[in-house]
Amino acid sequence: MDASIKVGLFGIGLETYWRQFRDLKARLEGYQQTIAQQLQQPGITVVDAGLVDTVEKARAAAAVFRQEDVALIFLYVSTYALSATVLPVVQQARVPVVILNLQPVKAIDYAWFNSLGDRGLMTGEWLANCQACAVPEIANVFNRSGISFFQVTGTLDDAGAWTEIGEWVAAAGVARGMQQNRLGVLGHYYNGMLDIYSDLTLQAATFGGHIQHLEMCELAAFREQVQPEEAARKREEILASFQVLDECAPEEIDRAAVTAVALDKLVAHHRLGSLCYYYEGTPGGPYEDLISSVIAGNSMLTANHVPVAGEYEVKNVQAMKIMDLFGAGGSFTEFYGLDFNDDIVLMGHDGPGHLAIAEGKTLLKPLGVYHGKPGRGLSVEMKVKHGPVTLLSVVETGQGRLKLLVAEGASVEGPILQIGNTNSRYRFPLDIKTFVNNWCRQGPAHHCAIGIGHIAGKLEKLGALLDMQVVRVC
């Protein structure tokens, strides 16, 4: 996540127990404190509303969560509690809720328990371990109230349960990041590329955020304002960020540097968190000169948490932003070919690449022609870091909805097509025939975002929070 978030936490109990079973409340509050401490990580603020055991405390907890603007609530079922003390919190806070059904131990020591003799001690001990008792009641009431909820079941020291909890927190942070994102759209679609045409209202309705329409003349005006010292600094940044091949003409590096400064100014002016673009211009015209010099600058923006997608691919820049918010990168890519000898899928794209997830230093090389696009200039050639990767596509369905299409695989060593594009070799758990057929059957556009690490679990939880279908191919 690139921004801090707040998560709410409250425990529940039955007020009647406290006067019947001495020390039970303090013990349960200790368990809740353990959870709060475990949740408290860099970038995460835990808003702990304490142990709720009355309807009045439930309403007070909801007010705290609203005031603090929490992104997600964790409901810790510390013992049996009445659903009437749970429902008001979630109803009034109006944010997603995860039920934590976490026992303090894997199992009660039966022999020790049964040797206690004192029925009061025995009941108190049982109540400190009966977290599962109230979960069906809470689930029933949530379902009948039309409230979506999620569950994590395990023990307080269950590593698997804490992995799930961490994924919920990460997904909530990404959902909040998308809600706050400002997406810039510059130019127009690649003419005739029907699969990338998007419903922008649907994007805003699903992810939130703001979509800012940009003008080429505005970018051109920023380019005219670039001062020599700004261009010189950017030129040095380009030389440091890329492995610049000797055949890159100095004037082309200068042209890319000036345009990169203009792009930075455009992004800063509109406070953009992502950008997609496409433009052609008239042959030999100023806009063609401008748009044919954006690749270096856009690659640098992408590496600095402002993902940039070419071909005006709105859906895919949303996917790239999601991957970036998860800390996985997110580079613009498409199918390049299949290697049936090695059971490998070749994937890459022209235009911007994500420098921060490159295997080694990204090459900057000149191209005499941009295939399928006007102009010529500098381009990037890079491979994604070898190791686990995740593919993500934001798919617009024929039913007017968005869904997430996900696959996990690996970036592997081997020869690539050295054509001045991003290009990598990927192996998936499925054979390539099955993988490609299953992927395409879901109807994605031909672009997707590639990120490092296996994060399908987090993406599935993001989809749940956003009420989106998630299809996991592998």
C-alpha cells in the first residue's frame, strides 16, 4: 500500500457474564489487545472500540468508527454475545466487516478442565474458549439484514489465520487507494481496437476515484514551459535509470527528457495517480513529435507509483494501479507468442515498462519505427524479475459489470525477442494450451497487468470488498 489506512476493531461479550465469572472480562480484553497489537503494522492505524457488551456501547463504537473513517472493521468474537450488540455497529458504520473466530488455544485440555471440579470455574474457562458459539447467530442476523461479511477462523497464534487477516487489511487499503485515485485519460482510443473501449461510469461506480480528461494541447503547453536546467536534470535521471545504448542519439535523449519533464508537470498539476494515453497527430506535426517521445518518461512515472498504460487502455491502467497499490508493480503487457517446446508463454508490450520490477537494468534503445503507431524514437526493452508473478485483467463483461481475472505463474530465464519492447517468458501451472484457452474464455481485453509475487489471495479479497467477481485461472 502507498498510503496509511485505519481499521476498526471491536470485541463482543455478554454483560451478564462479568458479575458471574470473575476475571473473564479482563482475560477476553487481553486477547483483544493481542489482536490489536498484531494488527498494528507500518501504515495501519487500529481504532480499537473495546469490548462491546450492550446496545449502547454498540452505537458508541459505530460512532467512533464513522468519525475515524475506518476502511474495514474486524469483529472479534471473544465469547458468546447477543447479536443485538453486534448489528448496530455494522449497520451504522457501513464499512465491510470481517468476523474473527479466533480461539486462544487449539483445544481445551480436557483432563485438566474436567479436574477443576468447580462448576463456576469450568464454565468461565469454557466461555473463554467458546468463540465459535456466537458466529452462527451473527451470520444469521447479518444475512437476514442484507449485510455482507467475511470470516477468519483459527487460533490467536494461527499463522494461516494471520495471513488471511493481513490479506484483508491489504485489500482494504487497495480498495481505499482506488477510491482516492485520480486517473488521467489523454488522447483517444486506438481506432478499431474494440476490446479496450470502456464504460468510464462503470469504472467510477466500481472502483471509485476520479477520472480526469486531459488535452494534448495542455501537455504541449507544459512542454513549452520546460526550462533547460529541468531538462538537464531529467536527462541525468534517464541516464541513471536506464542502460542507455550507444546508438541512442543525444538529440533523442534530449527530446525524451523534455517530454518527461512535461509529463511530470501534467501529473503534478492534476494530482494524477495513474494515466492512460494514445494519440497519433498529423505526420510530422508537433503532437506526433510529442507523443513519440513519451516512453522513457512514462516508464519512469510507472516505476514511481503513477502507472501509465498505452493505447488508452483504461481497464488495464486500473489493473496496473491495483497491482502497484499491492506493492507488486504492475507492468503493461499482452500475449506475444507461445513456445510449445518449452511450454512457455511470451508476454510483453511496446511503450512504457515498470522499471522497478525489471530483471536487471532496463535498456533504452532507438526504434526507427513504432510498430502499428506513427513516429519513431526511444523505446524500452526489459524482462520482469525472475520468480513468482501474478497476472491481472480488469474485464468488462457483456452484462455491464466488471470482474477481475487472475493467474499466478513464474517469470523464468531464457531467450526473449529483442525488439525494443518489454518481453518476458512465463510458465504457469497449466500447460500453455489450457492456460491460454481458459484465460481467453473469460473474455478479457488483450492487455493485462503483470506484477511480481503471488497475490491472488489478496486480489480475491479485494474483489469481495468491491462486490466484484474474481476468476482465478491458476
